[in-house]
Amino acid sequence: MMLGTHNNRQETHKSDLVNVTRLINETSLKERMITLFTKWEVILGLLLILVFVYFSNLTPYFLNSFNLLNTTFTFTEKAIMALPMIFIIMSGDIDISVASIIALCSFAMGYASSLGADTWTLVAIGVVVGLAAGLFNGFFVTKVGMPAIAVTLATQSIFRGIPQAVLGDKAYTKYPQSFAYFGQGYLGESLIPFSLVFFLVLAAIMGFVLHKTRYGRKVYAIGNAKEAARFCGVQVNQIRFINFALMGLFSGIAAVLLTSRIGSTRPNIALGYDMEVITLVVLGGVSISGGKGNLFGVIMAIFLLGYLKYGMGLINLSAKAMVITTGTLLIVAVLLPGFLDSIKAWRKLRRQQKTSTVAN
């Protein structure tokens, strides 16, 4: 009789193990699906698909391949500037002077062009001036110890004030014909814009640096806990200084592309780009407090906003409607990830309680 009781207990124990294993497997598959579709990058991808479906039903011109490629001319400069902005925001800093750096670089190129400089000299001037502006910001943030918001707020006025003081209501418009290629040209005989390919190459490089190198890991560490990273031997100020230098360099590159595309330099060039670039980065899932996010999400945000504005333009929606839509998306981008994290934590707790109940 004791043997029979022992066998019954073994069978009951085996049955409980089977039930727990089945519950874990079912929950695991369900949780994997929930985890996948609550990733911010996947949500952005679904929104991008929705934009394509929605506008393609409203206008036959939306899915035109020539239009789809050509519209990238309008946002690749901002996309290029968003790449180093990821590193800056990820590290817990901010740079609101980037649009003014473009104005300064464009002014320097326009002045040099008026003196007869050739195309490659203009490109070099734009890039070097941008780098110098980034180094200037980085010096005051890391060496002097001023807050990044205060430094870049000041340089925002300084950098744009120079072309405003010199040009007034005038403009530089005399650029070499070959200079137009950078912002208006196509790759070989194809319909693929040179600026789009250039952005994708830069994105691949910056993605590798952020996600596959020690430098990228240090950026994440600084954003999560600056003092802890410093005590672990991370050269915090050195990393932050390099980030601002990269921001200036990429702003100079964007200035070359933008000036080349519009063929002129005015004091109000790129006005408002700073907030748009920050919007792209935050919408892409990079936490405004630092330490969280990835480059792929930002790329998805770039194309989402770019094609959303393209579609809204095709159906003649006003600029105010575009601004309202962008602002709404930004609020959602800030609030939704935290809400999703709370749901995930709650579901994890419920799963643990359910597993524990079945096991007992």
C-alpha cells in the first residue's frame, strides 16, 4: 500500500511538472510576441507601414519611386545631424546650437565662394568650420564645466549672429556649378540621391561605433550613471568632448549638403533644425535623460517623419498641421516607452505568480 501511495505521488509530481513546463512554454511564446510588438522600433516600423498604406490610398503619387527617392533630399541633412545627436543625448547632454552651426558654416562657404574658391575648398571650409564650432562647444562644456544647455544656448546666438550681422537681408548665391552635386546629385545614372547614400554609409559607421565598440558602451555607461562610470575608469569628459566635436563635424557636412541643395546662403538658413533633430532622436526611442536607445530606432523615426511630411504635403495639409502632428508624435515618444515598460514589469510579476501557484 505504501508502494502504491509512493507511485501516486510520483505520478502527481510528474503531472505537475508537465503542467508547469506547458505553462512556461505557452507563456514564453506569448511573452516573446508581446515583447516583439512592444519594442519601440517595431512600433515605429508599423507606423511607417501605416503611413504608406494611408497616403497611397489618398493619392496615386505617393508610391511613385522617383518621388519617394527625391523626397529624401528634404530630410537627409537633418538625418545626418541626428547621428551624433544620439551620442550627445545618450550621454545626458544636449546641443541646441546645431542649426546655428550650419548657418555659420554656410556663411563661411558663401564668403569663400564670393572670393573665387573652388568646390573642394568650399567643402573643406564647411567641414572645418563645423568641427571648430563643435570643439568650441565641447571645450566650454567639459573643460570649463558649464552646463551643455547653457553653452549651446549662448553659441546658438553667437554662431547665427555672425552671418546676420554681416549679411543682413542679403545672401550669397554665387557657387560653382559642380558644388550643386552634393545636395542635388544622383549616384551615377541611377535615381538614387547621393545624399541618401552618404547618410546610409554614415549611419552604418555610427551604428557600428555605438553598438559594437568600447566607445559606444562607454556612452551608454555615462548616460546611465555618470559618476559610476567615472569611478569605473571611464574618461567621461573626454567622451563628451568627442561627442560635441562629432556634432560640429556632422553639422558642417549637413551645411555642405543644404547649401549645395538650395544654392544660396542666408542668415536664416536651417532655422528650426535644432529642435527637429532633437525630435528625431527622441522619437527614435533615445531617452532624453540618457543611457537608453539605439540607432535603428532613430533611423526608423527619420523615415517615418520624412514620409509623413511628404504625404501631408501631397494632400495639401497646412504647415501648422504638420507641426501639430510632429509635436503629438514627440509626446507619445516620451510617454509610451515608460508605459510599455510598466506593462512588461506587471506581466512579468503576474507570470511569476502564476508559475509559482501551479508549482505549489
